[in-house]
Amino acid sequence: MQAEELQALIDDASADFALGEAGPALAKLQHAVSVAPGSFEAWHALAEIHFAERRFDEALAAAEQAHRLRPADLFINTTLSRIWMERGDKPRAEHFGAQARMLSWKDELARPADEAPPLR
């Protein structure tokens, strides 16, 4: 599957979910990860939809796969924090929350001064 086709499939799944069609969205994302197991975006979308559907085991499995592909991603660390909190594991939730904060700070420090948000 070409990169454009894969992105279109992920976009279609996201649109399905936004329209209240979780089943078709999950099916499209399952197909996406089966044909492109290295797609961070597909795994992350799959984790988010499972999370929204309160399928925390499936959300965790997808999020962990996305994290293996891109461990320094702010958003997957946030997703993992939310999943672990829902599963009742506060120490793990705090770990991934701290990782997300550090990645956010790192991103802020890397921005040129003229792109930084104004101080209040």
C-alpha cells in the first residue's frame, strides 16, 4: 500500500469515527496496521478509538506498538498516560505523563525565540 493510500485509509477511519461509526473505523485501522505494521499513525489512531470506546486492553496494545515505533512522541506518551490512568495504574500513568511533559519542554526549548509563545 502506498503512503497516500495508507493516509487516506487512516483519514477515512477517523471520519467514520467522528460520524459515530466506530466499527467501520476500527476495521479500517485494523486493515491499515495489517498491511503497514510500521505505521505509527495507524497504531496511534487505533489506540485512540479503542480508548474512546473504553476498550482499554486493545487501546493499550495498540498504544504500546505505536510507542515502540516512536517512543519520543509527545502524543503517544500522553495516550499511554491516559490509558494507564483508566486502568488504575497511577505510577505508570504518571511515568508516561512525565515523559510527555519532558518531550513538550524539549520541543519548547528547541523553538527559536521568535516562535515562542509570548510570556504573560
